[in-house]
Amino acid sequence: MKLFDPSNHTCSKKNKEIYAFYALIYTIVDFSAAIFFVGGSILFFYESTIFIGTWMFLIGSIFFALRPTTKLLRELAYIRAGKYEEVQAS
């Protein structure tokens, strides 16, 4: 099994379950990042809400950082579900 191989999610029933779980998490993270960025953008229009807008941008940035983290965690879950000795980085 190669890391980040698009066919990893079809290797077994367990891998399909892992893929579905992490696809849901990824979508929630992605949607949350967008909501915080749009909310922060709106709050920047008003002087009285710039502080909370700045925090929303920071939170949105953290969610954007979680996107690749989610994919890495998915790959590690595939490894845990499969055979360690077959893992190849490429």
C-alpha cells in the first residue's frame, strides 16, 4: 500500500469505512473554515466588530490547517487497518 494513493479507499470494507468517516470530518472542517472566514469578512466592515472578526479569521485559519491534517490522519488509519510492512512512501 502506498501512502496517499487514491485507490487506498477501495482496498477493503474497513478502508471504505475509514474513507467515509474522514470524508465527513474533512467536509465539516472545510465548511467550518469557510463560515469563519465569511463571518470574519463581514465583521471587518464595522469598526465595533473588528476584534471578533480577527478571532474568526484566526479560527478559520486553524480549520484550514486541519484540512491536510485530516488527510494525514486518514492515511494513518489505513495503515493501522492494513499491514504495516506493505507501506511505501511515494
